[in-house]
Amino acid sequence: MNSPTVRRQLAEHRSSALMRLRRAVDTFAKAEDEYRNALDWAPNSSVKLKRAYATMTRLGSELGDAIEAAKGYSLDENGWRLRDADHLDRPVCSCGCGVPLTLKSSGRVREYASASCRMSALRRRRSGLPEATPRLKPGGRAKLITRLGRRDYWLPGGASPGLQADVLKPFWRWWLGDHGDQTPPTIPFTLDFLTKRYKALLVAEAPAELKKFLAVSAGRSQHSMRTHLLYMQRTHGTVYADSRCGRRWRASTVAMSADINTINCIHCRGVLMRIERGLDLDQLT
């Protein structure tokens, strides 16, 4: 068992596994960067965004296999890449239901999660309404436009907040145009208050994350038209700004503000309103 031939074969297996791992790490890191860049500017409907996500997912599977194959020869120093990518926003169904799409890196790009989603969007289009809307409760004899106009008919959506908010932008423009003042109400607390409360939450529930967290802030990226609710954290020596609608930017590319009332991203504003009702700091996570 300890012959030169066996040792040579073991060395070849080790070299092959480590080389495969390095190649998988490089290709996955490149695909992840491309998807993150697409998230910064591309809408949910973008074919490039969906292709980039599908490619990252496929290469992530290959990286997982390579990590498993190299487990006997080296420590797992790359599993964090897959865990980090799991938190990225995912392309969602174009009907507004919020269901993440199952995508392939080749073939026709999907827009809808199911045939029923496609038919729902088509029905709204024929009625002259936004194709993407919040999910609705059964309305009996109430007309579709009536149910869409009343919040008590809405059901909570299902998934990634950032791209889901992008899908629903046309609906919000329609709804705000027909239903009340578009000027958002003043938020009765400050960003400093949120920072202190969020730190207290981390101390109680996730002490390890406290080392990464810096502060809650407001800010606008050069790639965004809106000001977002952000929490700043240091990851691998780089400070990132993570928005509550699923976007991530390097802090150096974001114009910061200490005024919580400058936040005008629809989803981030909704998070603030939920916090106001119950001061539910879990909404920041």
C-alpha cells in the first residue's frame, strides 16, 4: 500500500483535485462578479441579468463538487463563496407574485414561474392594468381594478425584495397616481436610533455578526435613481452598503446621508413603515 506507484497515484489525485478546485473558484468568482454588476443596473426583465444568474448557479454547483472532491486534501477555504452568493437577489416572476425563476444558461429565458402566472399577466394587460401586481385574495364579485386599488385585498409577496420591487414599479406608479398623495410621511425616528437598536439585536442573537456591522445609513449609489435604507458592514476588508431591497454596493461608490427622510426607494420605505408600526428590527435583516 506504501509502494512508489501508490504514492505517485495519490499525488496525482491530489494535484488533480486541487487544480480542479482552483479552476472552479476562478470561474465562479468571475461569474459572481458579473452577476453582482448586472444587479447594480439591470432590471428584473433583463436577459443579461438572467443569463448571468443561471451561469453563476451552474458554476456554483461545479464549485460545490470541486470542494467536495478536494476535501481530503485541503481545508475548506472556499465554502463561504457559495454561502455569500446564496444571499444575492434572484430574478423573479414577471407577474408580480415574487416567486424566484428557475433559469438555465442556454435556451429561452423564462419570464413567468408558471402558466397561471402568464395568464394572470395577460388578463391584466387586456384590462389596461399593470401586468405585475401584488397577489390578491379572492374577491367574489368585486372587479379586478377594485381589488387592486384596495390594500385589504393584497396578499404578501413571496421572495427577493430588490428585484420584486423592480417588477412592481409600474404598479406603484399606477396605484399612487390614483390613490392619494405621493409625498411620503415623515419617519418619527432616526438612523442613529436604528443603528443602536440593531447593534443590540446582534448582541442578543448574532454576536459574530456584530464585528462586521458598522451602522445603518441612507444613501444613493451612482447606479440607482433612488435613496435606499442601507446597513454598512465590513466583509473581507471591504466596506459594503447592503440595501433593504437586496442591492449591494461598495461603500466608496455611495453618497451617504444622515437624514432618514431622504429614503425614497419604495421597498426600503415600506420596511421603515413596518418598523414604525412595531419597531420590528428584524425587518433590517
